Amino acid sequence: MSYFDAASSAPLHPVARQALQASLDEGWADPARLYREGRRARLLLDAAREAAAEAVGCRPDELVFTSSGTRAVHAATAGALAGRRRVGRHLIVSAVEHSSVLHSAQAHLADGGTVSEVPVLRSGAVSPAAYAEALRPDTALACLQSANHEVGTEQPVAAVADACRAAGVPLLVDAAQSLPWGPVQAGWSLLTGSAHKWGGPAGVGLLAVRKGVRYAPQGPTDERESGRAPGFENIPGIVAAAAALRAVRAQAAAESARLRELTDLIRARVPELVPDVQVVGDPVHRLPHLLTFSCLHVDGETLLHELDRADFSVSSGSSCTSSTLTPSHVLKAMGVLSEGNVRVSLPLGTPAEEVDRFLEVLPRTVAAVREKLGSAGPASPVSVLGDDLVVDTLGRRCPIPVIELAKVIDDVPVGGTVRVLSDDEAARLDIPAWCEMRGQEYVGEEPADRGTAYVVRRLAP
């Protein structure tokens, strides 16, 4: 089995497993107690904190451990907003932040605060100028991930940090995806991470708050972790997390170069091997182990199941794999194709042979799924309205609206239009992306009695 979903959760690093087993015997006591067992636990906790702080690039007394990366994000957001409430209640996030950040923003809105969402370029990166424009006198906190979890695009943290510093606004960086590969660019005020992203055990996160940042912990607090993460510390998990982070950092330079070669190979070969594929994300400024591509006329859920049957574990941002039937907010913000989306994120040590086998299996798997979908179910009703061709795909989900559009486009004279009726949210993203890939003009969308009419003008013969 080839596991290609390290961005979701990396396999437990061997060093983490050893540290976890050892600290289960040594680190079970209360580190706040003065007896021998407590002092031993305290030594383990302090050593883990120093190792993690060194990797993060902060002082040990600026870093605390939490019960997860999500908890770290929620605590960081709420604490920084509360600490700067006198300044104002304005929060800035990018459109492609992790859901934990966006959920924190929603909670802030529900509590009466205001939120600005900075759009991203088609590469998935924010423009530092656009971020600077979002800063206001009442901005209490700005949030920006160091690298995107779905497409791997690295964000211009240093440039955004400079703008925030000039405005006197602290910057919270979600560094969950990038911490295994090196410290975050300078200038951040708060930083969060999640151990299971770098080969540590699940259930351990970290939160760093620079000295001088106004911060007021919210919710129940106690004397643990400087009052910022209540509850008994999971010392075995923390020790294993710190050991894993130190171990992956020691491998980072060599593995980064090796895995980048493998993902570059996939980026180059997939469009050659599979017709109608869009590779998304910045091709250069990206994480070394992660890439994403989308395949026209493919059901994402079916494709993932078929790849799983071929012993490849990958992820997807396609609406076809989502219980909400809406495309990934990241792909939507980027304005790229979402149907048949595949995210490949290689764990440390992935053999080149597994990538070669993936490139061998993928083309025939996509072809089989396309053939199955192309012949599945009845054709959508087609009618004529004035000079327009109308395709009714109401009630049919991604990727059927695009498949039916592709079937009829050749029947439309050059300059003529076709209206695709759809009530599938993914069509709003996928039909314009299809037009760009196929050299057709996307005119726009119009209201319809049911759903939405997506209007396409045929340009190419």
C-alpha cells in the first residue's frame, strides 16, 4: 500500500515511537509536584519544550503545548483578539486558511466582531499589497498560513508580517504544514502547529506567543502551560512530538530535495499521461512533498476509491468526495477546477518506485472512471430556447454538468451559446474552469426557475 496523504496525517516517525514508549514509563507523574517522579516528568516536559522552541524559532517560555493543532488555533485567535479588544474587533484572514482558522473567524463574527477575507491569486497565494489594504485602525489580529494544506502554495509571510508590523497588528501564522521543513519566515507574533503533521502522535499541538504580544487566555484556565492550555499535560505525547520534529528537521534538507524531484516529476508527467488535467498551485513556491491536480469528467469519490483499490491512498478537495457537495473553499478561492481533484502528499522516505507505479496506474484509472461516467445514466434533456441550446442537468451532481456540456458543445455554431441548468454548487467553479481549459468563453450565470443557468459561448471550432 502506498500512502500519499501525509498532509492529512504523517505516519508516526520511528523516533517518535521510541520516545513515546520510553516516556510512558518515565513521564507519567504530575510535573507540578516536587517529589522524584514529578521532577523526572518536569525534566522531560522542559526538554521537549526547549527542543520544540528551537525548531520553531522562539524562546521556550513563549511556547506551550495544547491538545491539538486546532485547539492551538482557537486559543491563539481568541486570546489575541481578547488581548487587543481595546484596539478594535476586526480580524483578517486569507480565503484559503485551514478550516480551524475560518471556524474561529465565524465564532468571532457570531460574537459581534468583524472579519475581512483577503482573496488569493490563481496560484493560491495572497498578494502582500492586498493584505496591507485590508489592515485598518481597528484591526486586532491578522492570520496567514505559512503554506496551504491543499495545494502546497507557500505564502509571503515575511512581506505580510512587515505590513502588519508597520500597522502595529500581530500576525498569527498557522504553520502546521511547513514546520517539518524549516522555521517560518521572521516577523510572526503567534504561531501554531500540529504534531501529527510531522510524524508525531495525534493529540499534541503547539502554540507560540511572542513576548510583548497582548494576549488574554479565554475559557477556563489553570496553572498548566502558563495558563494558556488548561489540563494535565500529555507528557509522553509531547516528548514524542518534540522528538519527531527534531528528527524530521534533521532529514529536511535531503528529503526536501528528493521529494521535490518526485513531485516535480508528477507535475510534469500527469498532464502528458492524462488528457484534460489541470495542475494547480504555485509550481515553484510550494511545499516539496505536496501537489494537487484536477481531472475533467471525473467523479472525485469514484477516482479515490479506484486508486485505493490500486493500493494508493490520496486525498481530494472535490465536491464529489464531500458530504456537503460543495467544492473545497481553497479551490473555489483560487478559481480552479475542482472535479476529479487529487492531492498527493508524500511522506518522508517515499521510494521513487512508488511514484513510478502511481504514474503507471493513474492514466488507466482515470480512463476507466471517465468511461464509466460517460455511459452512466440517461443523457440530460437538451432543448432550444431562441438561438440558445439548453442542457438540463438539474438534480445531477459533479461532474455530470460538465460532461453534458462537453457532449453538446460541438452542436453549437461558433459564436452560439449553450445554457447549462444546474443546481450543483460545484458547477459554479467547474464550468468556467472547463471553458478556460477548452478555449471557450464563459459568459456568466443567470437566474433560472430552478438552480442557475451557466452560459457558455462557443469560440473554438
